[in-house]
Amino acid sequence: MIALAPLTAALPYLVKPALDEIFFNKDSRMLIYIPAAVAAIYVLKGLFDFGQYYLMSYIGQSVIRDLRDEMYRKLEEMSVGFFVRHPTGELLSRMNNDVSLVQGAMTNAITGVVRDVGQIIALLFVVFYRDWKLALLAMVIFPLAIYPLLNFGRRLKRYSRRMLVSLEDITTRLDETISGIRIVKAFAMEDYERERFRAENQKLFNAFMRRFKVRALSNPVMETLGGLGVCAILTYGGYQVIGGHSTPGTFFSFIAALFMLYEPIKRLNEANMTIQEGVAAGERIFGLLDTPPDIVDQPDAIELDAVREEVLFDRVSFSYDTGEQVLEDVTLRIKVGEAIAVVGESGAGKSTLFDLLPRFYDVTAGAVKIDGTDIRRFTQRSLRQKIGIVTQQTILFDDTVRNNIAYGRPDLPLEQVVEAAKAAHAHTFIMNMPQGYDTVIGENGIKLSGGERQRIAIARAILKDPPILILDEATSNLDSDSEKAVQTALEELMKGRTTLVAAHRLSTIRNANRIYVLAHGRMIEDGPHDELLARGGEFARLYNLQFAGQGPPSNGPSGVSTARM
């Protein structure tokens, strides 16, 4: 860029000797020197132009690459609660739309600013060198251009921020519609969703048009002011040439430099518009990057190497940011190798209670302990490596069956993957798929049935081989046949593990070592299955509601009761 600026200024500088020496003084030697100099300038200018453009683009793209990496790392640091508070569409919009605006500012605008400022300085030198009085006259126009330049920038930044918010809303709406398309169609709500999308789309259109209005105004205003300056210069400079105070070569050299000066100034105005958009997006991006995570490792956190004695929820209370009390003074103890169950009506706090163990949330009072040590003393990574989770909402990836089971370990031998699938009673249906273990199962396993998805998730947990297992309503969304297959797989998974089960279907927890009853966030009963029934309390009430008019449930293989539950 440093080399490019004087080469650009050299072109208008050569206008004076070209006019005065060739056309007025008839010096034939200049017909050789000046064209040769112009050709050399253009060749060098082209080389340096390529170099500065490529290198600045490399730097700009490197910054954007690092920014995306930093945003992704930050998102992975955030707690589950953060994703509850921020819709998926909002986060996707920041990763895509906001970064795109910053990318435009980094790769085009800032590159152009550095290049154009160098050219402006070099051309100003030529302008003042040729005629400082004309140059001062030309400079009068610049203060007039500063105000609209700053005003347009402020307005564009404000409108860009509104546009990005509208992009968030429309991305969220699109994400919700696509992920919930079955419900949309089942309720015949296509017209309703189309109208909601149309409203969001109109808001986005209006935000874009305000932004385009500012951009559309900026160039005409700058050109009009520049045109007024040129008129004044032509009038004054013409009188100078006619009066013999200046030569035509000097004047045209000045004019050439001035017109060449106008182009980078015009580009600076465009760059300012782009930079203001990038600043608006950057503020939102750094707002995310500067958000401290809710769950962090302590500076002196230790590794959890094994679970030897027990898991204890010691007088645990928890409330969300809204202040809503979800759990209050809950105590439960699970010895190593035991299976305990937590039951209660929907909304009682069962899932929230289990989310505290892997530190998806931190307790607001009390403590969760493993072998007497508060889990907040352990690193999150070592803690979660010791816990396997199977929930009613099975999360699978748009990848092969093999990679879903061996999640994060693609180099794991196929034999180990197959062994885990057999233990989860999934091997047979996997082998019936078109490419067996190399079959791609679609987004969230959409090509599989509910029971098949659950068994893939169970195989993944078996391969992880965790000492602690959390089963959160793992069979609540399955039909009877699928439930039997999944329950059989769960029995394999539970063998020898410390297991916590949340269950609606009370028949599946008959043989649990201990059952805890949760109501309105408080633990109100606990004990073995038959003892709780005999008490005639809340558990008996729930049991009778569920099995009214039916005989007692069997202890057969349809329930996890056959695996000490």
C-alpha cells in the first residue's frame, strides 16, 4: 500500500510535462520517456495492487475465521440455561448474518480505507505542489462533506442494528417452523405460519429499506458537494491560466490529481457506510463474547477419577433467573451400584434435579456431592465423562450410525461399535439398513423410528461406559413394542452402574432400591415400592390414578424392574 500510493500520484504528476513538453514545447524526446514512465508505473501499480489486495484480504479473512472460532468456543462454554434464554435462531443469526457484516467491514472496507488514505495523502501532495491556492480552495469543500458523512454513518449504524434484530427474528421463525413442521401440518396451520412469517419478513424488508435509503443518499450528497467544488476550481483556475499566472499543463495536472482524489474520497464514504454496519454487528458479537458463562471450573478444580461410594443431593434448592423456585431442600442418596427412581407429576422438578448432577445448572443452595466432595470442585469435563444420559428427547446427528454410536471417536474399531449396538439390541435393525453401520440417518435420526433412535442413543451410552447413569423418561414417548425393545436395552446399560431414573410409568420402577416422590419441588416421600404403596400417601395416589381399573403391573421384561428397578 505504501508503494501503491506514490505510484498512483505519479500519474497526474506526469500530466504537466506531457502537456507542456510534448504538446506545447514539441520536445520529441519526451515521447519516449513519458510513455515509458507511464507504462512502468502501470506495471508496478498492478503488481502492488494485487499484493496489497491479496494480503489484506488474507488478514481480514483470518480475523473473521478466528472470530467464528471464538464465537463457537464461547457458545460451547455457555451453560444449558443460556440456550434456554436465547433462541436457536438468534444464535444462528449472530454466527452467520452478524459475522457476514463484520466480514464485509474487515475484508473490503478496512482494506479500502488503508489503501485510499495512502492514495489521498499522495494525491494531496501533488495538488498542493502544483497550485497551493487552488488546493486551499478545493479543501473548503471537505469540511462541508464531514457532517453528512458522520450523520449518515450514525443513522446507518442504528438501522443496521434494527436490521440484524429483524434477521434474528426471521431466522428464529424459520427454525421453529422447520423443526415443528409435523405439528404445523397436523393442525393445518400453514396459512397461520405463513402470515407470521410474512409479518416478520415485512419488518425485515422495512429495516433493509431504511438502510438502503441512507446508502442511496450518501453518494448523491457527496457527488453534489464535489461538483460544487469542481465548479469553483474550474472558474478560478481558468482565470489563472487566461491571466498568464499558470500554464495549461499545471492546471490540467492539478485537475487530473483532483479528479483522481475524488474517487478514493468517494470510496471512503462507501467504506464508512460498510464499517458502521460492521460496528453494529461487532457490538452484538462482542456482547456475546463478553458474556460470562454461568457454569465455570474453579481455578483449583480437580479431576474426578472414579465414583467409589455414593452420590448425594444434600439439601439442594434451585431457582431459575426469573426467581421461580423449582427445587427446595431436596435430599437423596444413591450408593454405588444402586438404582433409585424419582417420580412425580409433570413439572415437579425431576428433570431439573437430574440436570444438577452433570452441572447443566448449579444449585442455588445446598450441594451435590460425589464421595463427599462437592461436584463444583471437579472439572466439568472429568465430571461429565463419568455420567451417561438417556432422555426422552433423543439427540442424534446427521451422520452415519457408526459415528453416532462412537460419537467423537471416529477411529474407534468397528468391532467395539458393533458390540455396543448388540448390547443395546440395535445390531439387527442396523444391519437391515441399506449401508449397515455406514448408513446416514438424517438430521436427528429422522430416518429411524422412535425406538430405533433410543437404542442408538443407548448404544452410544454403553460405549461411553460411564459409572453413573441418568435415565430421564427414556421410554415415555414410545409405543408398547418399542418400549419393550428399549427396556431390554436399558437393562444391559444399567448393569453395574449407579442409576438415577425419572419415570412417569410407575410400573417400570417397581424394583428400584429406593423411590423418591417429588411434588412442587419438595421431596415428600421415599422408600421401597411396596412400602410407599402401603403408606397410602402421594405415591399411592399417583399409582392408583395411573392404574385405576387395571390389575397390578407385572415384573416382566417390559419394565426396567428386571434390572433392579
